[in-house]
Amino acid sequence: MNQTAFEILSIVVSVVAFLFAAWLLKWVNQQPSSNKKVAEVGKLIRDGAATFLKKEYTVLARFTAIVSLIILVLLPSPIWQGNILPNITMTISYIAGTVFSAIAGVIGIRVATVANVKSAEAAQKGIKPSFMTGFRGGAVMGMAVVGGSLLGVVLVLLITNNTTALLGFSFGASSLALFAKAGGGIFTKTADISADLVGKVELGIPEDDPRNPAVIADNVGDNVGDVAGMGADLFDSNVASMAAALVMAVALDKTTNSTINASMVFCYAALGLLASIIGVATAKIGKNGNPTKALNNSTYVTTAVYIVLTALSTLAFNFEWRVWGACIVGLLVGVIIGLATDYFTNDEKSPVRYVAKASNSGPAFTILSGMSYAMLSVFPALVGIAVAALAAFMLCAPLGDGYALFGISMSAVGMLSIVGMIISNDAYGPIVDNARGLVEMGDLGDEALRITDELDSAGNTVKAITKGFSIAAAGLTVIALLGAFISEVNTSALALGIPGLQGFDIMDPLVFFGLIVGSAVPVIFSAMLMLGVDRNAQRMVSEIHRQFKEIVGLKEGKPEARPEYEKCIEIATDGALKELIPAGLMAIITTVVVGLIGGVRAIGGFLTGNIVAGLVFALFMSNAGGLWDNAKKYVEAGNEGGKGSEAHKSAVVGDTVGDPFKDTAGPSINTQITVVSLVASLCSTLFLTCSLF
Amino acid sequence: MNQTAFEILSIVVSVVAFLFAAWLLKWVNQQPSSNKKVAEVGKLIRDGAATFLKKEYTVLARFTAIVSLIILVLLPSPIWQGNILPNITMTISYIAGTVFSAIAGVIGIRVATVANVKSAEAAQKGIKPSFMTGFRGGAVMGMAVVGGSLLGVVLVLLITNNTTALLGFSFGASSLALFAKAGGGIFTKTADISADLVGKVELGIPEDDPRNPAVIADNVGDNVGDVAGMGADLFDSNVASMAAALVMAVALDKTTNSTINASMVFCYAALGLLASIIGVATAKIGKNGNPTKALNNSTYVTTAVYIVLTALSTLAFNFEWRVWGACIVGLLVGVIIGLATDYFTNDEKSPVRYVAKASNSGPAFTILSGMSYAMLSVFPALVGIAVAALAAFMLCAPLGDGYALFGISMSAVGMLSIVGMIISNDAYGPIVDNARGLVEMGDLGDEALRITDELDSAGNTVKAITKGFSIAAAGLTVIALLGAFISEVNTSALALGIPGLQGFDIMDPLVFFGLIVGSAVPVIFSAMLMLGVDRNAQRMVSEIHRQFKEIVGLKEGKPEARPEYEKCIEIATDGALKELIPAGLMAIITTVVVGLIGGVRAIGGFLTGNIVAGLVFALFMSNAGGLWDNAKKYVEAGNEGGKGSEAHKSAVVGDTVGDPFKDTAGPSINTQITVVSLVASLCSTLFLTCSLF
């Protein structure tokens, strides 16, 4: 079989994934819903999410238009140098990247804001129907994201036959992810913090109380941050890993005049999607089953199916076993990193319990001990990434020049192979979280509340694991992108008749300069997002105060007094986009400035510094947030004095600090790194020809 | 003039510095002291510090004995390979490094624990005598540290005529710094946090209340952490920067058969010390003068004198102007970084005010906004370091092979040239901080309290600046050490007849592996130290509780009820050393493991990752701590509701979190990086011959 055959196979599997998603969607839609109050609140959430998406996509469309124009004029090389055709191809690929990712996001949000209502009502009948509704709702997103990313990559390569265009497609997906993940992250934490600050702290009304004007924004936030944002983030990582692998595979294939490496990339990617479909289809839970176990089991099924399928295909099509090994090493290291993350954030393990205990001495000790453990938690993940990269390299280096880096990119593909399953599990979280809120607002009874609490808690546990997993995957992907960058530079250099790059010597002052500056970027980026949340929350708090003051009877909960939920959604939306743009521009402009000062060598250092500091901070912040969240829940479950105790007050402070860590800054760093890596690759010709040094 | 002449010049200047220190010490001793109560408490502090030093040096002596044995057997090459002489030289140099630094520490602590009493009493007469006592007390330490480090380096090189022995001396200084800085850091924050937690929070008694059993330990902590620890840290950086520069200078001189580069290193270092002497000697304050201005003015005088003197010497001795330029760039960038640090930690600037304002919404917002600004604060410092390194490199590269890295090492020497002045300013801080406590405990009146408050506040402002400065200097120094590492590897490789290193390619999987693992080390190191403080504070809190329970009349303040201060000092001391050792061993063992797995290339990446992540975390943690400290003081000065307000409670939480950040973990990272760099250099032969890959 040749490359085209595997491309067609990928298209077929993508279409199967879409058909499966349609069936899941239909199944979710067929679940009963009758409660009027739940339906009403559900509609408010749905409309709020639609408002955010509409506004976000409007801003994004403008942004895309400007970037498209820049690409059209400048990339891959300025049009005044003669050839406009590659620029048109690149522009269209870029736009396609944003559109494909946006469509997946819309599908995910649509189904999540239906599934939440259905899952809430199903909770009256037991854990099984409620779980299945949440899980299958999440799986629609999983299938749409992975099907869409695979289909997009195949189509771009089939139509353009140009791997640089693939990077353009990937850059489109990244720009969207930047808006969806970082923008959504600011949105969700603005709403969450403001709702808690006025509702719980000032007025003492319960969480999810419908009197609180920010309560709908808070529920919308779960969807835009955790469903649309996370989906766009993993869409982006998945596309980037495939793009990086394909750039190198095609370059390798050219030298041997074959198509075997590119075929292997498509084959493995398609099998990953197939394995996820099987994992989702076979997921089940007993009548009184354990939802965490059910979620984890389907992940293990997917992993096992993937290993078997890829081994069989390697045997059948004579792929290199060494590359297969690299791919499987990536997958296994991903699972191990997930488990290590679990250790640091699970309330049955000692770190969470230590932090809960330390909370007795006051909030400063919650923060100090939580930060310390989160700092320790970066070690297993970083060592795992380092070992995976080293193992992949060592396995594949004997295959010849260029195979070592290709091996690393394949270990990223391997780690991301089960991403369809990961997204399904991840999107399950906000759906059941919403369902819990709806059960409370719709008064569906204590038993339903208990069930949705259990489902929600499983969602949180699994989320911590998948978060560690996706950061690690992004880490390997960007290492692969570094390889793609060199490949791009050398292609441009060859065309320009100037010397290319073999690597980046740390002792080269330009590389070192880039390295130091690059390491500052993710730190600044995170800080800007967190300050954005802070400022935006202040705006929303003022609005909530205004409503409680001006709307007669609201505080007392009179039925005719309806809070203006839309106002809060509007503030969260506008603020999120306003606060996001400077941070995104800072990252992109710094990249361009460093490239124009120090050329491609400085950029090599810059990307490396960015990856290193980015991974450290992403892991640190995500795990700190997860740890504090679970320490609070552990105390609320009645430990260390339970609710209302000194330890509880401290734990709440930890959780509030952790919120923007884990849902805004931490996971957005991935996207920032990918965006910067792709900007660097796309501008490689510019940096080669126009740098100061 | 040849190298020996400049070595003699350096010895002369060092001796002048010691004589000047002796004169300053005599002056301080001659200041009047009559108050019995102050003298009594002063003695308790002095004895407590002596207890700590004695115990620390006992443990250190054992540690040194073990390390000496390892060096004797293994370094620079195993004795079974034939030649024992270099190993003996190395061992003696190592021991000399610890001894020289220890002596400087003892001198510093001795004078600081006299000057605090004298400065307290002088405060009754006005700001001028009180300031001068504090400043001149601090200057004794400054002179002893810089005189001792310069003298040590000259003597080792004169006697052994071997630059590798210089690295052994530097490693000795680093081991001591690890104990003094990290151990002292754990000590001081254990005492500080425990004293506050039981005293201020539980019992509501004021700071520095003599009933509190931890109060003396707290005051001792200022001395062991900020005087002895900081002195050892800068002794270490200063020696390391000179050693790195000399390793390269001597290697360069060998190729041209001259001594000009080594002469220049000695000349510039000696002139730096001379400039500091002039700066200290001319420091003065008006009768109602501003102490911050006085401290800053003497820094500016030193800087200006240094620039003029080095320019004249360059003219007179025909040194390279380009190298002079690199040196001055380093110095100026150091000053700029200091000013940038000031912006983020000064209570007249917007970051501190923003954090103070955010504190109204609760402690979570103090933490979030403070962390965000601290994360932003790494940018100017990192860009400054990157620009200094790039500029030094570019300036010196045209001079020929090897000059570029030598230029970077000279910019580190330049940045550290005024270190005598920096230490004087830095040691001034804890002296006047102690004086403030003594004024309170000795009831010396409100006017004296106001004066010592003002002096203390100046100490805090200047401390933030000097901290940024010393982290930046350490950053440049370790870059230079990376150059020294290559130089060492190539010398060993030449002797072994195997190929050496030109640099470290990031795309080399071993380098990359080292890079990722190396970046985790400072993060883990910091976390271990912070958890150490946490655990140690718990022990001390139990002890304080026990004393209040068992000692009759203590809580009520009856005169016959005397707390057992020594018990608290003992706990702080034992705990500090116990908690420090695993962290130090982790860093050293990881280095050796990475070297044995991946060889010298992995170590190159490892050191780079260590530097990058280390600089980011050191800057972030130090600045966060400084910012929170000053935000609390700003609120206590009556802003945002003043003492007792909601904002104040939040600001106290921020300050407590910031304490181990800025006084334990943050500044210890410098030392960790230096230790690891030197271990790597010393083990270069081992890694060249015995690695797995």
C-alpha cells in the first residue's frame, strides 16, 4: 500500500468517527427531559455559551483576517520576491485550520449544553443512565476533534502536496486554541471567582444559587473553558504532532524515494482514532458502578487496542519496528505521567492530605505546602519526557540521518494516539459538573445530588490525569516542532543557496541569548493571563454589586426579581478577549523580535527556553491547582474539621489561588508554546534573510 | 608589569581591606553601650548565633572530611591511575575554600552581633550615629568577604599554579555557602514563622516580645541567614566568577605565551575591592539624612570609582578595551537589574500598591496578584542577563578564539566588582533590624524606635535591590562556569587522547535529556527547602506550646519566668541541617547520575537547564517575597485600612508565604547552581571516561 491508500484510510476512519459522533449525539438527544426549571436554566447556559462563542468567533474572524493578510503578503516568502502561489496555499491552509477547529468547538459546546440537562434528569433514575449521558456527550466532542484534525491534515496534504502548508494549517488551529483556551480560561475563572466572592463570601448564599447574577456565567464558563477550550487545545496538539511528524517523514521519504514513513504516520494516526472509537463504544458502567473506574477502564482498553493494532499494521506493511517502539514508548510514558500527576492531586495520597492538615495553621501554610508539592510534581513528568525523547531518539537513530528526530515526533504521535479517548473523558467533566448545578437549581432531590456529586468527583480525578497527559504530549510535540523548524530552515536555506543549520550550540551567544529570553516568555504570558482574570473579576464583582443594589427583591429571592445574567456573561466575554490579546501579542512579537535580532540560531535557543520554562510552569501550575482543589474537597468531606473549620477557610483560599493556575494560566502555556513554535517555523525564511546578527 | 606583580597588588589590596575592616571593627566597638537590658538580650542573640555557627561548622567539618576523602581518591582523576599529587593539591584547595569562607562568616557574625547593640543605643542620639554604626558593622563583613575571597584565589593560584585547583577552592566556598545560605535560610524562617504563628496569631503578643521563647531564635536567624548566609553566598559567587575568568584567561595566555589576560583579571578584581573601600570610607549621612539615599549614594560612588580606575589601568597596562567594555557592560546591567527589581518591590511603585489593594478581597488575591507581578519581574532581569552575555560575547569575539566566553566571564567579574559595597549594604539590613528589636525589648523610647524603623525600612529597600543584583551576578557567573566546564573537559580530553567538546547541540538527544532533567533540579531543590521550613516550624511550634504550658507565669510575663530560648535555637539549628542535607545531596547526586548516564554532553544540557530554570525561579521567588513584605508594610503604614483591617490580614498571609520564598528557597538557588556547576567541572574526567552513552 502506498501513501495515498493510507490517506484514504485516514479519511474513512475520520468519516466513521463523525458518523459515530452523530449516533452518540442522537442517543443523547433521545434521553428524556421533562423538568421545566432544569430546561429553563439549561437554556440560559446554552444561550450564554452561544453568546461567548459568537463574540469570540467574531473577534477571531477579524484576527484571522489580519493574520491571513500578513501571511498572504509575507509567508512563506514575501510576494515581491515573485511567487504568490505558495502564499495563497498557505493562507487557505491557515484559514482551514481555524475553521476546522472552530467547527469541532461548536459541536462540542452544542452537545455539552444538551447533555448536561439530560444527565441531570437521568440522575433521578440512577448512576448508570446519568453517567452514560455525560460520557457519550463528552465522546461526541472527542470524536469531532480527532476526526476533524485527522481529516484536515489529510485533506491539506492531499490537495497541496506541501508540508509547509501543513504548518500553516497547524498555525490556524493554534490561533484558535489560543483564543479558546486562554480566552475561555479567563472567562471561566472570572465568572467562578466573582460568583464565589460575592455569593459565598459576602452574602453567604450557596454555590449555584439562581439569585446570583454570575451563576449562569459560571456554568457557561465550565463549558467554554473545559469543553471548547480543552477541545481546541488538544485539536491543536494533535494537528501539531501530526504536522511535525509529516514534515520530517516526507523529507525522509524524499531521500529514499518512497512513501513509507508518511504512510506510517497516517496509519498510526488513523489507528489511534479507531482505538478511541472502540474504547468509547465499549465503555460501560454497572448499575452501582464506580465512574472513575469506568473512565479509566475505557482508557486502558483504548491503549491496549492501539498497541495491538499498530503492531499488526507494522507487521503487515513492513513498517520499522524501531519507530513503532518510539511510538509505544511515548504512549506508555504518557500513561505513567498521568499516574504520577494522580499521585500529587489525588485525595487518597499523602500530598493532598499533608496540605489539608497544614491548612489548620492558616492559609499561608496551605499555599506554601501546596506550592512545594506542586514543585516536586514536575520531576516525574519532566524525567518522563526526557526519557521518552531519549529512548525514541536512541531507538531510531540507527535507522539513519534524520530518523532520530522523526522518532521523537512519532513518540509524540504515540502519546497523542489515544487523544480521542482523553477528550471524551475530559469533556465528561464539565457536563456532569453542570448536571450537578442543574440538579441543585431544579430541586431534583438528594439522591440525584449524591449521584451527580459522585460523577463530578470522578470527573475531577480523571481531569487531573488527562491534564498531566496533555501537557506531556504538548512537550513532546514541541520538541518535534523544533525538528520541524530545522527542517523548514534547511529547506529555505537550500532554496536561497545559503548554509542551513545542523543544530543549535548552547555556547553560541545568539542561541544562549534566545534561550534566556525564551524562558521568560511563558512566565510573563501566565502572569498576564492571571492579572487579566484578576482585573476582569473586579469588573464583574462591581456588576454583581450593582444588580443586588438596583434589582428590588433579588437578595430576598422574590420570584419576580430576575437577575440580569446576560450582563455578567457579556462582561466575562468582553474582558476575556480584551485581556487575552496583549498576552498573545507579547508572545508572538517577542518571537519575531528575537528572530529579527538573532536570526534562526537565536530562535532555536528561544524555542528551547520556551519549552523548558513552559513545561515547568505548566506542570507546576496545573498540579498546584488540582492539589488545592482536592484538598478543599477533602476537608469538605469532613476531614480536618470539615466545612466551616479553620482548615476549610484556608483550603478555600488555596482553591481560589489554584483556580486560575489550573484553568487559565497552566493549560494555556501549551498553546502559547505551540503558537510560538509555529510562528518561528513559518517565519524561518524571514529570519534567515533579515536578521541583525 | 607581569601576572605576579598583579597578584602581589591583589594581596596588598586584600591586606588593606583587612586593615580597614579592623579599623571599622574597632570603631564599632568603641561606640558606647550602657543599657543593661539591651546588653543582656544582645548577649543572648550573640550566644545563639555562636551556637548555630558551632553546630553548623561541626556538621560542615564532617561533610568536608568526607568530600575531601572523595576528592583525594577520585579528583581530578582516580589515584589508581598513578598520580596522587594533583589530588592532594585539589583536596587542600577545597579545604582552604571552606576555611576562608567560614572565617569571613565568623567575622561577619561577630561584628553584626556587636553592632546591633551599639546601633540600638546610638539611636537614642539620633539617626546619624545609629546609621553609621549599622553601616560600618556591615562593612566589616563586606571587607572580610571580598578581601578573603581575593586573597584566597591569589594564594591558591600562586602556590599551585593550577587553575583546576582554583575550581577546587571555589567548590569549597560553594559547599560552605550551601550550608550557610540554605541552612541559615531554613533556620531563620523556621524561627520567624514559629514566633509569629504562636506569638502574634495565637496569643496576640507583639513582635519581639521577650516572653516568646522563639524571639531570640528569630533575631539570631536574621544574623545567620542574612549576614553569614548572604556573605557566604557572595563569597561563593565572587570566587566562582574569578575562578571561571582565570581558568579561561590562563588557557588563553598559554596560547599566546603571555600573562596579560590573567593580569587583567587580578587587576580588575583588586580595583573592585579598592573601589568598595573608597565607597565605604566616604559613606556619610546628614544629621537628619535619608538612609536609603546614603546607601545608594555609596553604591554609585563605588561604581563610578571602579569605572574610572579600570579605564585608567586599561590605558596604563595596555589591556584590551573590548574586555574592559564587557566588564563595564556587566556592571551597568547589574545596576539596571537592581533598579528593575526595585520597581517591583518598592512600596512607592504600582505593583506593591496593586497587591495591597487586592488584599481587600482576601488573601487569595494577595497571593494571585503578588505572584503575577513577581512572574512579570523576571523579564527585565532575564533580558538584562541575556543582553549582557550577548554584548560581552560580541565585543570580545573579534579578539580571537576563546575570547568570547572570556568576555562573558569578565562581565560577571564586572558585575561582582562592587560586591564589597553590596555586602556592606546587605549586612547593614539585619544589624538595624536587630537594633530595632533591641530598642523595643530594651524600652529605649519612641524616638529611638522611629529612627530604627526608618533605618530598617531603608535596609529592606536596599536589600531587594542587592538581591536582584546578586542573582543576576550568579547568573552570569554560572554561564562563565559553563565555559570553564568546557575548558576543563577539553584539558582532560587532551590528556586522555580522546576528542573534546566544541559546544552542546540542543538537538543532540543527550544534551536535550540533560536539559530537561537539569531544569527540574532547582525547582525540586526549592520545594525541598520550603517543605523543610514547614516541617521544622511545626517542631518549633510544639516546643513553644510546651514552654507556655509548662513554665509557670510565662504567659503572664512574670519576671521570674524565663523562657528556654536555647531550646528553640537548638531545634532551629538541628532541623535546618537535617532538612538541608537531602536537598543538597539530591542536586549533587542527580548531577552525577546524569553525567554517568549521558556523559559530558548530557551535563552541558543539564547545567544549561539548571541555569535557566534556576534563574527564573530565583528571581520569581525573591521578588515575590520582597513584594509581599513591602505590601504588608505599606498596609501597616496606614493604607488600605491599616493594621487590623481585612487587607492587613491578607497581606500578612502574603508575607508569610513570601518569607521562605525570599529568605530560604529563592536565594539558595544561586548556590545550588554554583555547586552543581563545580561538581560537573570537577568530575569532567569521570564523565568523559565512565558514561553509559
